[in-house]
Amino acid sequence: MYHLASGARLQYRGPFLLIDDVVVFSGSALLPALDPTQLQQQVFAHIKTGVRVDYKTVIVKLLQSRHPLAQAGKVVTLCASLAVCVLMLSVGLGKMFRPLRPDATVPAQ
């Protein structure tokens, strides 16, 4: 498919190759997903004509395609936000309903 794309249709960032709405992860240096020699010979020549995008564009494309890693990131963010809210609520309620000390007397009205 990368043979058909050129110019602005072909985008790349790090190990990600984006062609229209298709995202291909080529792997990392330690754990390549595709054969590095084939990538060097067949893909990197075409990438030079493409557009380098930022990571925000890659994240948006992953979210739009409902990629499992993007979905997991959304769940982790939601759980972390919920945990922070529960922590803030428990601290706030703890200060609001602080019990009296046993040796303290209740002021007379």
C-alpha cells in the first residue's frame, strides 16, 4: 500500500507509518515488528517523499481507528482520574467531619 501513497498522503513519525487512515507500526530497534532490511530497502525510500507529523497526529489516528492500545490508554486515564477524585473526596470529607478529640469538651450553648 505504501507504493501507492506519496506526498501528503504518506506520513511518518518514529516507528509509525501513516497512509490515509491506516497506521502501521514497524516496531522498535530492540523488538522490530517487520524485517529491518526490507524496511530499509522498500519503505524508507518512499518515506523521504512523505510528511513528518507530530505524535499528536499519531495518537489521534490511533484513537480514531479504535486501536487496542489507544483504548487501554483511555481506560487507564479514566481510572487514574477516578482515583484522584475519590482521594480528593475522602480527604475533603475527612476534614469536614473530623471527630472531636476525646478530651475536648463540647462548648455549652
